[in-house]
Amino acid sequence: MVLRIFISYACCFLLVNTLFAQGRPDTRRASSSLQLSIKHVMGQQPLVRQQVTYTNAAGEPFTISRFRYFLSNFSLETVHGEKVVLPPVYFLVDDAIDTSKTIRLDSVPAGQYKSIQFLIGVDSIRNMSGVQSGALSVETGMFWTWNSGYIMAQIEGHSPVITSPTQEFLFHAGGYKSKDQVLKYVSLPFPQPLAIAADRQPRIQLTADVEKWFVPDTVSFKNIAVIMAPGVKARQVAGNYQHMFQMTGISN
């Protein structure tokens, strides 16, 4: 008898709780994904490694053989001015690997957004976290083991004005400690509000202009041919390349 009464009360409790839950609004915020497509250019021209000769702001001819950089620490700004920090992800974009120029950001909360922010490079915490995997693996060649830090961005190529036997320039910009840090945040406004919803995957089109590595602080290969450690030269080119990204369009 007692057991029967207990079961009856338990069933009533479960029924009331279920009805209450059904009537209560779902406060969980839906999320979706966002895709970034990056095109590499040299000024108004597509970037073509090794085969095309370009001219820098100092009037020096050169070719590009390698172009790579890290992107991380993504966030969005809502139309109301709120910052939404996305889950931590790290991408190594390599001009030689077309698939690396398409980036997918997951778990983006639904909403209306007016700008995107990201970091060119790898934040200080990851620089001090030792050996890692994926895009941050030491096997990528973007990690200075002797300096315990990442190369944030990298350009290599050749110019006839360089006096070394190989006529090669190597710009490996790195440094995350105090005055030598080259971490650069980029903020790009959308041309119109970007809508994120569960039933759509918007795409953002960006260009990364290699020409910006050499201006506005003019870089001459006669004066700088090798950057392989943190310091003044690395900060100079980082101060330039932080301006290399432009938004060319979005599709909802």
C-alpha cells in the first residue's frame, strides 16, 4: 500500500515537471559556423610564387618563394557593440596549400555582427606551452626551438640587389616577450551586418596583401635581407604586415 502511494506521487511529480519544462523557453543560444576564404595578392595582382617578379617600395625587384602566417584568437562584435570570443583555434595559412586558405570557425553564436577580430600569430600562453600538435606542431618549421617561440609570419624569396651568394631574403617575424613581441590584432568591419543562424553558413572573403610587408615603414633588401630572431627588424615588418588584410565581401 505504501509502495503504491509512493509510486503514485512519483508519477505525478514527473508529469508536472515535464509539463513545466515543456512550457519553459529554451534559453540556450543556437550556434553555427563561419567560413573565411583568403586570397593572397601583391598589390592589385594575384600572388604567384617564384614565377613573377615584383618591385618593392624601395624600387628593388624580387620574387616570393614562401609565404606563411598564423591566425588565431578570433572574436566577433555584435551590432550592439558586444564582443563575442570564439573557441580557441590556431590556423597556419600557407600560400602553397590552397586548403589552408579556407578557415572554418565553429560554435559561433547566432546573432547579428558588425566586425571580426583576430590575431596574426600565436598568443603568449601557447608560446610558453611547450611542444604541441596540429598547426602548432614543431614539424611545420614555424617554431624557434632555440628561442622557445613561434614564427608568427614568414616570407622568403630572392632579389638581385642582395649581395649574398644565394641572393635570398628570409623574413621570419617572431617574438612574444615584452618589447620584442610582434603579436598584431586585426579588426575588420563588415560592409553590412553578418547574420549567423543555425540554417546558414556565411562566408567572408579576405585578401592578404604581401606588398604591405614592405610599407609604410619602407623595407629595402639592401638593408634587411635576413630576420631570424626577435628584435627591431622583426617589429618593423610586423608593424607593416598588420595592415595586409582587407575584407572584400561577405555572403549570408
